[in-house]
Amino acid sequence: MESSQVMEPTLASVVSASIEEDLSTTLTLVSNELPLERERALSSIEEMLSSYTGDKGALTTFLIPQLSQLTTHSDWESRQSGFILAQLMMKHGYDKDTLRTFTQCIKTGLEDEEPRVRLAIADLIELIAKSIGAAAWGLFGNEILEIIDRCWERDESPAASAIPDRELGTVKNTTLMHGTEGYKSLETAVKSLLGIIRGCGVNFAPLCNPQLLDLCYKFLTHSNRFVRENGYYICGAISEAVDKTTLAEQIGPQMAPKIVGGLVDEWSQVSRAAAVAVRSFMTHLSRHHLKLFWKTMVPAMCFHRHNPAEGIKVFSQETWRQVMKNNGKNLTADFMNDVVEYYSQQGLNEGSNPLREAACLGIGELATKIDQEAVRNHIHILVSTLMHNMEHQNSWAIVDAACLSATDLILNFPQECRSDLPNLVELLFENLSHVVWSVRENAGIALGAIASKFPDLLPSFQAKLSKLLARIAEQPADEHIDHDHEGGHYGPSAKKRRDNDPHLHRKQEVFGCDCHSTRHQPGCSAHDIQLQNTKQPWHYADGAIYLLRELLPLAPTALAPVVSNELVQVAKAPNNFHYHHHLMETLWRQLPRMIAVLKRNGIDLSSDEAKSAFAEYLSPLGASLKSGNRLAMSSGASASSPLISIVGQQEFVSQVALHKKPQPSNNPSNN
């Protein structure tokens, strides 16, 4: 009798030939260098695994050698695909008698040189923990803790910053290391720990000893942001794993302030992880235990509903609804001392523009939505916080939010704001000429609110208003405007010329992408430099138009001459600077509202004197209507009907018709 030859199992011996061909072909593609090809191949394999109705044990027998070969391959793409294949097998029930193989593969790859492979391993560990529960800690826990301990400190040796280049077959070395480089397998080891806790769920509760909790709290202060991020996710997972009493009485007192601190982390993904931890913590407490943590949680939870990062803001708002139910306003009022202290602290945080902006927005909400008696004693602190942010103009969004909230405080707490009025008025007039139009408008609205609550200030405001409108006469001509081109200096062709004008774009200051702060030297933080506020005279006139709009309803008779005379001079400003159309856009948008206020307050606009005065607007209006700038044309069209109601149709047509659209120039040098 011939000795039998040992042969590896083939798919043909257990499944049909068509499945053999499809699966074998697809397995060759999971090692492709192109990510899209690998994803397609793995998706196809998942389809085959989920739809296969034959013997899963036989199919597993075929896949195990393939899996072992992939996870030990020299290319990281193959190793990553091998561990993803293992995940697919776990999901679709192909894990019988394969756990030993999975465990061996995982232990050899926990410190793989490629982080994407280690991340795939972390996901696989979570699936295994879901399947076998706390036993997963026995399989991988010690190895993971050893890696965390070994990689905790940053390795600053040249080898730690080596970047492999597969195409050249070389290793590029650099002495520069970014903030998360040099920690080897630390991040993925922490993520693997997170996978075990999430996968085990409530079965992990007996393993939550003080030593493990202390380690998790150390993650929250690590210099590597990815470690901090996963640390907050671990805190959230632990909150869901332990019982309510243990969470409230044993873990909560130490964990609560730590996860709240993560909400103000400078990295948004870390803040998002902290927000997830806060929700997990608060929603897994019983109602009678929640009161133990209101003082710690309410200020931060209320504050981050205004976070400028949209994802964090929406998530925090939903957390607030889930936890507070319909009692949010009352709880905020009950802990107003803590809320104001937290808001002020974040509003004075020079290291984070988003937090300062959120503080300004939150202060406005306190003024309008919370019981006034609870807020009244804190107005000076809130106003001081807003004024501080009006002074430090390294982000226009902060100044804008501060002006908005100042209006809310003035309207709701005028007497409490009285002591701060001199400084507040000075700052608002300063921002009335800000380089950003929305700041100018909101500063004007705030000044209008002050005038409405303190009428004795109106004469001084009117005097300043006239001076600001007169500043338009100081506007210098733009040296680089070419009036010979078709369309003047509006439209696509003019924009193209300006964009390519070397005089405007060479040797200029470099601005940070998150604010107006200039970067005078390489590596300088945007938060360390003040905003270079390059105001021009037309900014003052533009802001004055918004202020006039706000003051006119308060003193229509006194300010009517300003509309019919001084504002006309702004409309007649020479069209010789690039942003002239912005100024005209503001004027034509606000003039109809001013005319409506004058009519509503009985100001006679039907007299010959009034008609003659308002007829002065027609020539500048005609220029805007035919300027070629769409915004100026649109706002000019909205001003046409109110002016026609005063000067008459015939006069309007005769004046506007004088302005013709510029024709193409025949000068060859301008083509």
C-alpha cells in the first residue's frame, strides 16, 4: 500500500469550483498597493462569506493558511489586509477553532512597524473581546500593558524618525519630529486596550481596578494627542461598563473633573473624545446620582454647546438635551457662580481662539435666556470678559461675537453695565471701523443699544457719527486701478488683473489660516501675534452708516439732515479705490431702511428741498447700477424704489440714464 501524501486542503475539496476561482482570484488582490483595489477585494470577500451557505468549517480550514500567509507577509498592505480578513471571519461566524491562530498572529503584530497594521489589529482585538468577553484580557492584556510601559517616553533617536521609502529602497532620515512622532506602538497599544474594554462591555467591570484607572488618567495628560484622544474614549467605555453605584461613588469623583478638562483641549479630535466621555458618564448615572456632579459638569456642558467646531457643538447640544431634559435653564441659574467663572476663564484663554469665541457667544445666551436675578450680580465680570476680547483682535470672529453679546447685556442689564460704559463705548467705536464688515455692523448695533438705554449719550454719538462719515474725504486713490479696461475695476477681468498685480502681492505679510494674525517669523504661533488692522478711511464711513441706521429711530428729526446731506457726500465719494463698491453696497442696502424710518416718524420728504437733497443720490446710484459689480448692483436696485417715491419717476430715469456701461477700450496695450 502506497503511503498517503499529505496535502494542504484546497477550496476545491470543500466547495464548488466557481467559488474556488472567485475567492482565489480575489485573495490575490488584497495585497494590491492601491487602497481602492484592496477595499474592493475585501468587500467582495465579505460578500462571499456572508452569502456562502455551505460548510463554514471547511471554508475556515481553507482560509486559515491564507490568513497566516498574509499576516506575515513582507508588505504592510498584505499584513493589514490579513487582519481585516480575520475581522470579516469573526463577523460572519468563521471563527470556530481559529482563535488560536488569530491570537498568534495578533501577538506577533502588536508592535508592527506599520501603524495601519496595528490599527487593524486593535479592531480585531475588539471583535475577539465581543466574542469571548473578559477572557480577551487574559490573552492580550499583559502584552498591551508592557508595550504601553515600554513606549511611554518619546524616543528621540534618529532611527525613530526614519521614513521608509519603498520605491527607492532607502530610508530617509530627518532630525525634525512632529508632536506625535517617536512613541512607536504607544498609540495603537492604547487603542487595543480601548478595544478590549469596548468589546467586553459590562464583563470588563471586575477588571476596573485602581491601577488600571490611574493608567487611564495618565493617558489624559500625555503629550501625544492620539493617546489623549483614546484615553477619553477609554473613560467613556469604563463609564458604560461599571454599574451606576460604582460609577457615582467610587470612580466618578476622580473621573468627572478629568474628562471635563479634556473639553478644552487644543486639538478638536481630543475635545470630541472628551465630549463622548462626558455623555457616556452622565447618561449612565442614575437620576439621584446626577446631583453629585452638577457643580462640576453644568458649566462645561453648557459652555460647549457654543463650541465653534460644528461637530462638537451639535454633539454637546444633544448631550445637554439628553441629560438635562427640560431643566437646563434652572440648573444653569442654580450654578451661576460656577458658570460665570468657567465662561470668564475660557474667555480670557489666550491660547485658544475658538474657546474665546464660544465664551463670548455663551455670555449673550446668559443675558437673554437665564433668569435675570441669577445673572444680575455677575454683569461686571461678563462685560469685562467681552471688552477683553474686543481689545485683543487676533481673530475677527471673537470680536464679532463680543459685539453681539455686548448688545444683549446692554439691552437686558443697562444699569448694571453703566459703570463699564466709558470703556465699552470706546471699544465699540474702535470696532466700528474694523476691517470686517460684520464686526462694523454689530458694533453699530451695540452702540445703538447703548443710545436707546442712555439717551444722554446720543448727542456725543451724533457728533462722532458726523466725523466718521467725513473720513471718506481722506480715502486715497488706488494707484493700481486702470480705468481704461472694459468694466472699470469690477468683474472677472478686473479681478484677474488685480490677482496678478505684483505690486499688491509681493513682499507682503503672511497670514495664519485661522485668523488675521500675521506670522512675522517661521514657526510663530498665530495666537502670539496681534491682528494687523489695516484700516482705511472708507472703513470708518462704512461703519458710520450702520451706526446711523441704529440711531435714526431714536432721533429722526435731529438725524434727518445727516441722511439728506452728510450721507450724500459718502455716496459721491470718488470711484478711485478698489473697495468703493463695498461701501456703495452698504449704503444702498441701508438707505431704504433709513427712508422708511423718516417717513414713519412724520419727516416731510415731499418738499422741494427734500426732493433736491435726495436727488443727489441718483447719480452715484446710477454708477452703481451699471458698475458691473453684482452686489453693488443688487443693493442699488433695492434702493431705487424708495428714491423714486421721493424724487419721482421722471427725475430718477433722467439722472440714472446719464450713466452708461463702460465700453471696451481700443488701446492695444490694455488687451
